[in-house]
Amino acid sequence: MQIFFKCNGEWVHQNEHVSEESLDESSGLKVREVFINVTRQQVEDFHGPEDYWCQCVAWSHLGTSKSRKASVRIAYLRKNFEQDPQGREVPIEGMIVLHCRPPEGVPAAEVEWLKNEEPIDSEQDENIDTRADHNLIIRQARLSDSGNYTCMAANIVAKRRSLSATVVVYVNGGWSSWTEWSACNVRCGRGWQKRSRTCTNPAPLNGGAFCEGMSVQKITCTSLCPVDGSWEVWSEWSVCSPECEHLRIRECTAPPPRNGGKFCEGLSQESENCTDGLCILDKKPLHEIKPQSIENASDIALYSGLGAAVVAVAVLVIGITLYRRSQSDYGVDVIDSSALTGGFQTFNFKTVRQGNSLLLNSSMQPDLTVSRTYSGPICLQDPLDKELMTESSLFNPLSDIKVKVQSSFMVSLGVSERAEYHGKNHSGTFPHGNNRSFSTMHPRNKTPYIQNLSSLPTRTELRTTGVFGHLGGRLVMPNTGVSLLIPHGAILEENSWEIYMSINQGEPSLQSDGSEVLLSPEVTCGPPDMIVTTPFALTIPHCADVSSEHWNIHLKKRTQQGKWEEVMSVEDESTSCYCLLDPFACHVLLDSFGTYALTGEPITDCAVKQLKVAVFGCMSCNSLDYNLRVYCVDNTPCAFQEVVSDERHQGGQLLEEPKLLHFKGNTFSLQISVLDIPPFLWRIKPFTACQEVPFSRVWCSNRQPLHCAFSLERYTPTTTQLSCKICIRQLKGHEQILQVQTSILESERETITFFAQEDSTFPAQTGPKDFKIPYSIRQRICATFDTPNAKGKDWQMLAQKNSINRNLSYFATQSSPSAVILNLWEARHQHDGDLDSLACALEEIGRTHTKLSNITESQLDEADFNYSRQNGL
């Protein structure tokens, strides 16, 4: 056997080989080992396409064998690290990653980490890992991990030391538990209670952030004042008794003692002699007189009483008859020659008689020197019997008033012998009754009449009811934006309640104070004595352009005495209720039923109310005239529904899709004008094409729907198309253009729908089908997030991912915060098309939360499909 080396393709001389032979004890075979020495000088002198290499070749009579190539290189280690570790500040239990890229060297350097000049042994501390590409990883930072870290690199040539990196592990402050509420600071009346907490759980450390939020919380409290009782007036003396005494009594009810007040002092009954001491008749006591004498005396008293009653009834009948006759003689004068021109002009009603029932307050004596002005066009059909149609602010038709114009051109107002409008009242209302009349036209004349008097009948409440049990459900007022969500479990098992919800459409009972404005309808839900175990969600639409910089919005509730009290400011912290303000609605979590409304106080002139502007049209009583009515109402669905309802009863047609107008609280008025009327086809009376509405009338438009009317006239009956523009703008403010293009012929008119179909489902839905989140998934979410988690992945993260970042202390007081958050999500996303927002939130949290891994997006998609199918969406 022969062995030789070949280096860099050339054979090494045999003299440079060192050979050794030995015997393998196990096999008995002879083993030969051959060595050569390669010097540094040889490697440096070699210049070839690759590293210096050597290979050994062995052969015998059996054949030849070659080894693999062995490379020989010169070792080195550069001085500078390619990447030094950088200092970090991390929260406690956060992850720390320090990067280190050692200097270039041959062979590659091995890395070792030092902490405060002491080697780190990752095998003894499972929290530390140094195997990942020379980096130092601390999985969960501890306070003891703070220090100076250095990366050491070494090979056979040298050792190199990186720059030190300072690591600071800090602790953010956390709030302690709230203390108990203090006692009310007043013994009687309205005061406040407070509670406090400290930033010591834990306290901030190593530069950690101080706790966010308030350390002191205040709520209002009301201590009932003791009321001492007071006597009512004495009753009349009783009939004289046989003992010659009569009695009188009084009760301690003016007022009765309440809240620990004192009872009335003195006697409740008093008696005295009723014969001035002469209690003897024929020398006998009165009780010994024969019964026949007593009976005769009683008969005389009975007949006297009957006679007096007959006289009283006769006087009452005569008085009523005279009163009714005096009422039928009421009259007014219409003083304006424009009443005969059919134009939009001003005319005056001047009262001529006192004590008339049509006055706003019949108890007040009228001032005969003062006239009230109303605006509206007059339509005349024949010279003997004319009917008045006014078109300023839109109110309900007055049921029994008509205007006749005599041939002497004097207009007198009288009570019609036959009703021109027939009222139809809906069945009784509850909990409060404001009867609303829906009027239809007399069949003799199909032309719609719009009266402009402020003393019109009040409107009823819109209302809906439903029966709910333990499974809960949703009560919706169609086309109003108002809804009520009763959560699952809010009503005790085996119980059921008939729950109602209503909207006041009459004169608001909430009277604004100062600059305060009513921003929503007054919504009543009940019954008031119903008790729920978890908060229900009430959704109320509003018309404010939401901005905390310009509005201060409050939630108010009406007390049993009819007064309104502030529940909370939307931006305040409270544990009694929760308000989530969206651009067009407010979602309120409550635990008691009642009447609620939203009010706003503008902070700056930039506060904006959103108004919905729309134009309706109808033929006038003159076949050549056409009436346009432009409405500006609060941008709430219920306000617009009121206008639509009135227009439907009067034959009005919506001519253009309604638009939004941003009306600023800068005291500038509103202008409404008709533009681009086709010449030679239509004309409008001079000086009536533009009308201006004062700022206060628009800013407080929730009192009455605001509208202006325009009367157009065709030159010829052959003109059937109308095209013009309606410009609605606030001086130094926003402007909207309504493009009118319609046919005045009903058969050719294009119908524009009044409402979308989002609220057209049944108003009351109960059971699981009315909740978008299936009950099984809801239970898993609550079980996951209601459990406190040291990493913060609990209900607070669920709230944060669903854009609920304020007043979290309210949810902390609930037995299941996650369930209340999901109820708020259900109310907020009632009309959303899918569950994407909740799915995205759960997916983001689920990346680091193993308990959520089984709530997949496909499950939510299936639940969303089932909800849509069950509700006809």
C-alpha cells in the first residue's frame, strides 16, 4: 500500500511525508498513517482561484482511493462588531430582544453575553434564550433583568467586546380599588358623594407611566328632606245629634308627614253644643220626643234639599245654552286686498269679540288693538263661497274652521255648520295620552288644505309594544331610528312583561334653559316599575354634528312630577348609566325605564345642527296653480316621518331626495328661494321668490316643523312639466340645492320613496333570532374575557377593539362586563350588513389568546347569514 499527498493539484515530494505504521488489535490488520506539514508561508505564497488545499491518494493492487479536499486558511478576527446591542426600555412582562452581530473572522466567532460583567447562562434560566442568531431574548421581562448587557465574540485568534446596552424594565402605574362612596354631603336636598382611588396597584416604577383617569369620582345624591304634617281645613259641622252636639273633623294631609317628619299637633276631631245650651223641648230631652215628630222634621229637610237641586240644575242648563250661543257668534276680519289675488301675501286676523274659545288662552282678555299676522296664498273658487288655504309653518288642519268671502269682499271667520275635516283618533295611548288627530278631506273638494294657526290640536305619541321574557329581544319603532334592546337574561325566568315605547310628537315637555337646545325626540319606555337584572340599551336619534369641542350634550330624564333632571353629561364618567354617542344616534345603557331626551348646549358658534331639507308639491285649488312646500326639520327619522305623514294626508308628493344642511349656531338666518323658473311657461308672484326665516325659528325647529311655501302659476293648461331649483342656505353658512323636475300630472309623476326599508321589519322581535351574535358564541366570549388577565387581554381589550374607550368604570361595576359590551355592540350595529367589525376584533385578539381559537370567522359568517335570513334582510 502506498499513500501520497497532492496539494493544489501537485504531488508533494515523498521526503515531506511522515509515515507511521501500527496494528489494529481488533482486526489484526496493519494500519498506515501519513502526515505532511503546511506552513503559513506556503499558504500566503499561494495565489490561486480557491483556497490552499491538499488531498491524499492511496492505492494498492485492489485499486485507488482519494480523500476529500482539506482547505487551509489563515485565521483572523476583525475589531469592530457589525451590530452592537442597543439599550431598551420595556414594560414589566414585556419581551426584550438584544441584537448582536459579531465581527467578521475565520473561524467564525463564538458569542457570549455578559450582564453587569457576569456571564449569562441560558441553561439555568428558562426565561432567557441566546441560541437565536447570537441575539439575547428575554421572554418576560422582570425587574431583576434591568442592567448593562455586553456581547463578547471570540475565536482562536482574539476576543472582541461590544458596546454595553442598558436595559430598563419599568412598571406602569395601576389603580387600586375604589373606596366606598362617601355619605351625601348634605342632610337634605341635592348634594354629592365621592369616592377615591390611588395609583398604587402597582405604583409606577423606573419611569413607568402614571395611571390614566380620575383619582376622584363624584356623583349627585338626593337626601329626602323631612316634611312635617299640616292640618287640612276643618270640615263642615255635622247634623245636630240627639245629644245636642255636632262634630267636625280635619285630616293631617296638607301635606302628610313624610321622611320622618312630625305629625300634626292638636286634635283631629272637635265637637260642641249645637243648641246654645238649650237642649230641652217641652221639658224633655230631645231624644225622648216622639219618633213621629222627628220623622216630620226629616221630611221637611229632604223636600227642601230636592227643591234646591232642581233650581241649581235649571240655572246650569240656562248658563250652558247662553254660553254656546255666545261662542257661535265669533268673527274676524281679513284685512288685505291680496286675499282676492291668489298670491302669497300677508293678511291680518283682527279679533272683534272677547271670550272666544279659539284664542290661545281663553282666560285672557284680548287686546282689540293688536292684530296677529299670518302668511299664505288665498285660493278663490266662486264669489259666494271661498275657502282659505295658508302655507307658512305646517300644522294639522283645524277641524271646524272655514273662511267665506262675501260679494262685499269682507271675509268673516265662523264656526262651520258642517265639518270640512273629519278627525279620526287612534285608540287610547299609554303611558301618557296626547291624542293626535289624522285629518282627511271633505269629499266635496279633494284639494289639500294647510292651516297656519298655532292653536291646532296636539299630536299623539307614536308608540309600539311587545311582550318579552327571559330570552329578551328588540323593540323597534319603524322609520324613527328609536329602538330598545332587552338583553338575554334581563328578565327573570318564567316572567314576561308587556314593554312599550313611545315618542312624543306634541309640544315638547322639556323646556330649554338659556342656550340649551333639544337635539332628540322625547322617548318613553316602560312600564316604569319593571326591574331588570342587567342594563338594557335604548337608541335615540339626534341631530347634532357631534364634536366635543363645540357641543356639551346631556342626557335628561323626566321625573314623576313632570320635571326634567340631568342624568349625565355624555363626556362625564358615571357608574349609573353609559352613553355612546355616534354621528346620528346615541346608545344609552340604562337600568330603569322612563322618559329620556338629549339636549345640547353650544360651546362655540361653530356648533352645528343637522337639518334635513325636502321639497313637496301638489296642485292648488286653481287648476293653473302648483304649490311647492320646502321643509327644514331636524335630521332625525321621526321628525321627517311627521312631515311625511302630514303630506300624505294632504296629497303632497316628494319631488327630490332629501338632503342634509349643516346649520351653525352663529345667529345668521336661513334663506329659501326658487331659482331657474322656466320663462313663458311658469311664473311666480313678484317679491315672493325668496323667503327668510329668523335664526331662532330654525335653531329651535323641534317645536314645530318649519317650512316655506311658494305658489307657481302656469300660463296655459298644456304645460305639464315643472323644472326649477330650490336654494336653501344659511347666511355665511352651508348651502344646498334641490333640483325639482316633475310632472304635475299624477299619472306621469315619478314616485320617490319616503324611507328606506331598514326599519320596516316587525317592531317587536323576541328570542335568539333577534340577536346577531349566537348565544353559544356569546357565552364563550364572555367566559373568555370576564376572567381577569394579567396581560390585559380581558374585557377591557374587547371594549377597546370595539371603539369603547371612555367610562370603562361603568362596565367594571357589572357582573359580566363582556355581556354588557356585546349588548352595546348589538344596539350599535343593528342595521349593519355583517359581523365584520366584531370578527376583526376577535381575530386580532385571538392571535395571542388561545381560548378564542375555536371562534372562527366562518362561524360568525354563518351566524350573520342566519340572522339576515330570519329577519328578511
